[in-house]
Amino acid sequence: MKVALACFIVLNLFCRCSKKSNDPVLTRPLSHKPDTAITAKQISYLALGDSYTFGQSVQQSESFPFQLSAKLKNHNVEVVDLQVIARSGWTTGELQQVINTNKPAKTFDIVTLLIGVNNQYRGYSKDTYRKEFARLLKQAVEFAGGKKNRVFVLSIPDWGVTPFGGSGTNKLISAEIDAFNQINRAESEKESVTYIDITAGSRSALNDASLVASDGLHPSAKMYSYWADALYNAILNVI
């Protein structure tokens, strides 16, 4: 019973990482063709994911979806409808289950997707991850009204560099994170959506404790601000 409880607590802690010396890298496939630009001053935003999107161990206003909304408002673009479908511990399958049960009844101007760390943590199949991620990405495009330039995928950060992950001593974690990211990048390129690599930057947490939240695992507000900056710059190209 104690072992089961401990595992549950660990699973519900999950996620982390990024830094300015290694800014997020934005990638658009060459096959991507721009859709209609957003011209409204008020937009809607759907954020899909796990604890990295939910903002575990920081204030809600410090999570990257809310920091992004604040940055957009400073550019005279107000996010009047922000919906976050994300919880700590969720895998691709669990996110899918929630979407199936409570599917958004509208489309959004912006959709972000960051999911997969818990698939890696639990040792789930990469083939299953590819299948489930691809399905979630197609749904993200649907939620964006079919406009692929409104969808932004973020890579999985490397929690292996955090104190919880062994502070970089567990190379297996980093290698597995890279393998899962090869999958979500490939699927993003197939769908011709914008892909933002935050993994390299997340590894800066190895030498910068300010990028890690107080739980020793999740990103700090400072780390989230870097992700929000990367998304902000990408979204400005659409607006």
C-alpha cells in the first residue's frame, strides 16, 4: 500500500525545464503553407498537455499559457478565452480520454500541445506514443479550425537534469527524452505545424537552480517565461 501511494505521489509530481543561453528553437517544415492570418484583437487559446502545461508547483499566472496570454495582451492582443486541458501525470492516452469525455465545443485561434513525459517515465511503448500523439495532434488541428499555422507543438523537456532526476547523472532519461522527441517532431512535420524545441534549453537547469521549482522537478516561473517568449514570437508571425 505504501509503495502504491509513493508511486501515485511521484506520478502526480511530474515534469520540468529551459534557459536563455539555450533559447527554444522554432521549426516550421518547408511544406508548411500559411493559413489566414489572425486579425482580431481578441483571440481564444486552447492549451493541451500535462503538468508542464498545467503549471505544477507554480502559481497559475506563472504557467506558460498564462504568461503567454499576458505577453500577448502587452501587444494589444487579448486572450479572452483561455482553456487549459492538462493535469499532472497525464500520458497521451489519459489526455485523449479527457478530450473524448469533454471535447471542446468550439474552435480556437491558437492551440498548443506538449505531452509525452509521463509516457517516457512509465516506460510506455514508443510505438503507442507515436500513434496516440499523432491522433492528439490531428485533433489539435481540428480545434484550430483546420488552420495548421495556429497549432504549436512544444518538445518534451529533460527532467533528468533536475535534482529529482539525478541532476544529469542519469543519462538514460535524457536519451529516452530525445527518442520521444524524435517522434513528436516527426509527427509535427507530417502535419506541417510549428514545432518549438525547448529541450536543449531545459538542460540549462543542470547549472541554474533558478529554473527549477521548489519541488526539485518542475519548471520555475522563470523557465516557463522562456517557453512563453518562444510561443509569443511564433504567434506574432500569425497575427
